[in-house]
Amino acid sequence: MAAPISKQLRGYCKQCQHYFLRTRISTKNYCLGDQRFYVSVPLKRTDISSNFHRVIRKYGLKTGPDFSSFLQIEKTKSVNIKLNQRDEFAATPYLSLDALSGRKRKVFFDVYGCQMNVSDTEIAWAILQGNGFEKAKSVTEADVVLVMTCAIREGAEQKVWNRLEYLTALKKKRVSLKSKPFMKIGILGCMAERLKTKILEREQLVDIVVGPDAYRDLPRLLAITDTGQTAINVLLSLDETYADVRPVSLSRNTKSAFVSIMRGCDNMCSYCIVPFTRGRERSRSITSILDEVKQLSDKGVKEVTLLGQNVNSYRDKSGGQQYSVGQLQLPQPDTSRGFITVYKPKLGGIRFAELLDKVADIDPEMRVRFTSPHPKDFPDEVLSVIQERSNVCKQLHLPAQSGNSCVLDLMRRGYTREAYIDLVHHIRSIIPEDPCVP
């Protein structure tokens, strides 16, 4: 946490009417007004320690927002930015629209981990781009460096720690460049969610820590760091799917794209950290998914991959739809034969088979893939869609995890070795291998 403001004050800038702080990486006076170093009017130490409030009045300084700031938003000059966030975010009472804007600062993304992290990076970039940030071509020219992290293995986290050593050295070097603002470093994703404040304690030069469900908060968190403070938001959500955010690809002229259809996981395997870093399972509305795929098709994308921690357990209940068998409203079989779930069975909603069929129908010339599935969520309806639709790739990622039933039970996978083998034979009976493929 930042030191009290009474210990941070060092002087008053007559040129831009802002006060100076002593930063963490420099003992020089740094003006918060236009992010430059100036010769300042020194404040007496006795004034700061003995009668701080009189010093505030003398130099015209402010300690921060008071109660009235939360009742009425300060009128600020209009800023030409696109606020596509929720209404309450745009009306943050203690930050002006100018502070929330990117002011053309350049952002560089350093991505580690799975395809879901690539998709999350595109979501985060869409949010920042809509608030006035620009993309940096390299890390050396960036004003903000955001590291998208993975926590599934220890080796993945060690790569991030090694990268942070380089970034912190680069940040210290930027202090000598008075023509540029200080570099901001942020940790995003699963590692941020797992370690939380421990990252700030270990790496003193990390400015923000943001969990997978808090990317909408990035502009506000970056605005807070402009005052020399660190910021963190690792709250998990029960309903956040970023359905209204259109991801912006980091690569130009790409012919493939990832489409996130659900987030989180409820399986609670005994060895897996995903439910604790990604939260509970929730699905996007089918309408928002189909609209995004249609837009990608119009842009010339030739292959889409549907993404989710447990992608084939997709269940959209936003419309209150129910499966029907004859005249009775009954739940459709949710799992493969011989598989069970560790959670209470869920009923109703649009399932993955219907979504996959509708996505494939948008553009017959566009290939469709999905990852990562769970073996328990392969009912015959899903297999039939894969077999019938020529543009759904005849390729399945079927995690086994172990070939020992006792180990699978300890892992809480919900199936045995025999059930897994039976599922493989059943899949091949419905989707025979292509004899033309070696």
C-alpha cells in the first residue's frame, strides 16, 4: 500500500498547480500534473509533521475525495473517449473522465498460457482501446505492460517471475527518460487470482493486479496508479461473461479466431486450481455468440474455435428454454454413459449440441472447432452434430488424465478407465475415421 500522503508530500508545482510525491523508484520530486520533474518550492518538515492541515490550506493542496465527492460527480472537460463499460463504472465519483481515459498511452501485452488467455487478452485490449489506449509494437516503447499469466503449473508461474525481473529493470531505466511517463506494470489472469496481494509484496514495482473477472475495471485501476499507488481487483463473479465486449485481435489479417462461450468450472477435480482462479461455471447467451461468429465470418475469418474451461458443458438459461420429450418437460441426458458429476445435476437451457449446430450453420465454408471438453459431456446429440456437419472438424480433444480407475477416483474425475474406453469406442461408431486421412 502507498505511504500516507503526509509522508509523500515534497513540494508544490507553481507551473501546473499540482503537488509532488516521492516515488518508490526515485528520490526526485515528480509532479502528478503532467508527469514531469520540476524544481519545487520545498515544504518544511516541521509543517508536514506537526500541522499537516495548515500546510494543505497554505499550498492549496487536497487530501483526496470527501463525502461530497461521492454525492455529486465533479464537472470535467469533455473527453473524446468511448465508454462502453457499465453505467456505474463511467460514473466513478472520485475519478474524472480525463483520468479514466488512456490519453493515447501505449499498451503491450505479454501472453502466457492457454488459448483462453489469448481470448482474455483480446477482451482486455478491446476495453482499453475503447478508452483511448493505443497498442505498442514492442515492450520498450510501451507505457503500460500487461502480463497475462497462467497458474496451472509451477513452471508457468516461474516464467512470469523471470519476465518481471526484466520488466522491473526496464521500468527503472525509464525513470531517467524525463520526456516519457513512468511505465506501469500489470499482472492479469489466473496467477493474479491465485496469489493476489502476494505479487505486490514480492515485486514492489508491480502497479496493478487484475483477476479474470475484473478486466472491465482496467481503466479505473490504471487511473489510480497515476497517483503512485498500487491497485488490485481479484473479485470473482457469478455472472461475468463479457458477452457485450467484442474482442479485438492482436494480430492483423488473421484467418482464425477464438470465441469464448463460457467461463469457469464446477467439476472440482481434486488436483485442479481452475475453479479457484476462474470461478463458477457460467455461459454466454447464444445470441451474443452467434452475433460474434457472424461478424467474424463477414470479416473473412475461415476458422473459429469455441473456448471454455469445460466447453461442452455449455448451458444458456438466459431465455428459460427447457428440453422436451414428447409432451413432457424432462431434462435431456447431460452426460456420457458411465459418467457422473460431483455437483447437483442441472436442468434446462440451451445445450452445447444446439449451439454447435447453429454456429456451423452460419457459414458452411468456415471450419468450427472447440476446446477444452470434458469426457462426461459427450451425449449422442453432440456426436451427431459433429458427424452431420461437414465444417465441424472431426477432431476431439478427450482428456484421459489417468489409466487407473483408483487414481481417477482420487482425482474426482467422475469416470473409470472402462467407461472412458467405452466412450472412445462409442465415438468411433458414430464418427468413423476418414479413410483418406493417414
